[in-house]
Amino acid sequence: MVVMVFSAVAMVLIANSQSASGGNCEGKLFGNSYDCSFKDNNTPPFNDCFEFGTLHISQFFDLGSDAAAWGCACDATGSNSPSFNSSSSAFECSDDEAPFLVNGKIKGKKLSVQGIGADGEQFIGTCTLRSSPCF
């Protein structure tokens, strides 16, 4: 029991130190919220707020909005010896309840994102870092 508790604490500390390091996109996104404006091929333009943190969907980090929740990871880098969850700017997120993928890139205080659903729904958007949480 003591070993299991120690292992769990060690894993949390390692994950937190990796997130805080800022080396991958997770370190840049985690704990931040963004005001987003979108254009969609099925609906009029809309706005939403994206918040990155822990929703217990992905082993890395998650994205929550008014519309859905997604499990996320930074893109892998390297082709012969890939390093997973390591891109400093690109990320992918998958909806936890419906077949919908969101991908994006972070550059400074801005995100560029796009999404696609299994039914062909698509959106593109830009997001700006906000000073307060979405929720």
C-alpha cells in the first residue's frame, strides 16, 4: 500500500514538472483559457471558450468548452524514433463522446484551431488567451 501511494505521488510530481516546464505544448496550454471565434460549414459563425486542464479523459491534458470535452496530447516529433506528446506548438484533441477531432497550434497568446467530425462537419477558428477561467 505504501509503495502504491508513493508511486502515485511520484507520477503526479513528474507529470506536474513536465507540464510546468513549458517544453511541450501541454506546458504552454495547461491551466489556460481562450476566447475563440469559429466559422463552421454547417452553422453560422459562433464563439466559445476553450479551457485546458484535467478532466480525466486523456493521460496528458484535456480541453473543455461549452460544447464538449476532449482528451488531448501534443503532436509527436521525430519519425524514426518518435517522441510522443512532445511538440512545442501542435496538439490534437479527440471528443470523449462523439467522433470529433480538434487540432491546433499555439503561437504566443493565440491558438489557431480546426475540427472535423465523422459526419463531415468542419470548423476553423482563432483563439486569444484570456485572463480568467471559462467556467
